Amino acid sequence: MRDTANLRSRFHARFGARTPAPRAFFAPGRVNLIGEHTDYNDGFVLPVALELGITLIAAPRDDRRIRVYSQDLDQTAEIDLDRPGTGNSGQWVDYIEGVAHMVDARIQRIRGADLLVAGDVPWGAGLSSSAALEIGTGFALLSLAGATVDRVALALAGQAAEHTFVGTRCGIMDQRVSACARAGSALLVDCRSLAAEAVPLPSGPVAILVTDTRKKHALATSEYNTRRAECERGVALLQSALPDIRALRDVTEAAFAEHASLLPEPILRRVRHVVTENARTQSAADALRLGDIAAVGASFLASHRSLQHDYEVSCPELDALVDLAVAQPGVYGARMTGGGFGGSTVSLVDESALDAVMAAVRDAYQRRFGVEPSFLVTRGGAGARELDG
């Protein structure tokens, strides 16, 4: 989280002094513990909000224009709420424009604002900086309008913005956890009903270690949308034998085994990943509740192998980080996290081994790929909120 006093000074330099003072808001990025590529299949996910995210300094305007300055990019943009744009420019402003229009149309008519945006969650690391930007912007605009923020509605508006203005047919996980997370807990989300349960993270000496490959990914231009279409094709093929299913979430492991012959390659492997990942996610949540960290770690590794071989969204850098991590004493399990094709891994590590694990992984990865991975440790942050001071 950025220094709000410094950001307020920068806001005044950019937009002029205001009375009353501009307000500060924050929305977190996230790391998904398990449940990858299940959200757009109406399945289950188990993300954790980070302590890092997007900070916004915001002040209302008397018109319907939004002026926004990205401190990290040193770029400005202006949006007219009365002239809906089409987005899809490939620029950061698509996220802000999209969520502003979706909030205005779906939740409550809002007024214009001046916004300064600054982030400390890495872009392209698979930690959902985009959803943090959407949720932070929407939360700020609704708060300036005097609205009581419906967090689920805000998450849905963020998802719609990404579909329409960015071109990524994402599920609801990233926006849901950024809006609704509880500190110290993972959030088990049913992506069909949007029901969510806070699952406490281990109270003992276990750290969640996120390791960034430093290889950026771009979901809107990757094979993400192809994977979603392959899942939809799998549903259509299985409906000949299972007419009541609406999404892969409805396919049990037993039903998949019985009817797998209906599925050609690679559809069979895509479906197998989603069906088994939903089961793994619920099992991992049960293990967390029981404090069985070894079982959670085993689910992590099984998830990664499924993503690597069945869903084919990993890459050599992600595979190397997982293999290096699980070879170290004190590591319970590791997996890629996020959409894939780059980004980060997440590992469960005994805190007493944390420094040794990071050093060993850093050295071996740098020797192989010529770049140092970066690390962050989280214990689970809270969702979007207004900041004091």
C-alpha cells in the first residue's frame, strides 16, 4: 500500500488543492491458492487478497468527466460518462473507463471525479492488478457519490468491464476477492451462486510465498479465450449423455470417467482439468479448516501438473519455479497461480525455511533463465476499503 500523504501531495500538484480534502481508497491484488480456470466454468476458487494493490486519491467533480492520472506510468486520460466509449484500446485506461460506465449503468448514476492512481502490485505477474484497478476505481466512484457499496454488485461490474472494454472473458474470482476478502483468510467462492466463505489461513508458522517469474503475460492476447471456448465445447459434447449440465462445474469425476469417450483431444484434457480442479479446491479448503498443511500442499502440486499437462497454460519458467520449490526442505507444495503463460507461482513454506528456500530458488532460476525471480510473502489482506488519513 502506497504512502497516502505523498500521493495526496502529488494529487494537489496535478489537480489543484481541494476543500474538502480528497479521499484515499485501496483495493488489493490477489493470489489464488487453488482453483485455476474453474471460475468461468461456474466452479470453486480459493483466493487470498494481498497486502499490495492499487491506491487511489479521489475528489468529486461537478460534471460527468473523470480525469485520471497514473503515477506509475506518468500518463493521463479523460473519460466522459455521457459518451460511452468502446474500450479495447489495449491501454490501462480501458479498465477505468469500463468500470466507470458499468457502475454508472448497473449500480448507481455517479458524478465525475479527479483520480490519481498508484499501484504496488506487479503488473503482468498473475496477481490481478487489473481487478484491483477495477474494484478500487468503482469503490472510489461509488463512495464519492454517497452510495453504500454493494460489494458483489461491484465485483460483477468489474467483470463486465473486463469482458466489454478489455476483451478478456474472465471469471468472477479476481473481482470478488478484491472487493470482499477478509484479512487472515482465504475466500472459498462458489462462482455460480457467488456465495463465499472465509476460510482461516494457518495460524502456525506457515508462509504463503509468491514467486514472480518476471515473464509477463497478457490474458486478452493469450490463449485464455481459447480455453474458455474449449470448455464450452466440452459441455456441449457431454450434454448428449448429461442433458442437465450447464457448465463443467456440474460434471462429477465419476461422470467424467464414464463419458470421457465423448470428448476428442484436446477437449478431453481441458475438461479433465476443470473437473478434477474443482474437487481439489474443495478438498484443499477442507484441509485448511483442519490445519492439514501437507494435504493442502499435495493439492497444490497436483493442480500444477494438471495445469501443465491437461490445460497447457504453464510455461518453462513456471514449471522450473514449481520444481525448484518442491525440491527444497520445508516446502509443502507449489503451483502456478493466475491465468498462466507467465506470471507467478504460490508455495506453502515453513517459515523457518523461508530464507533458505528463496535463496536456493533465486540462484537456480537465475542460472537457468538469466533473471532473478522476485518474492513476496502474504498472510492474507482485506478487501477494498477507504483509507484513514
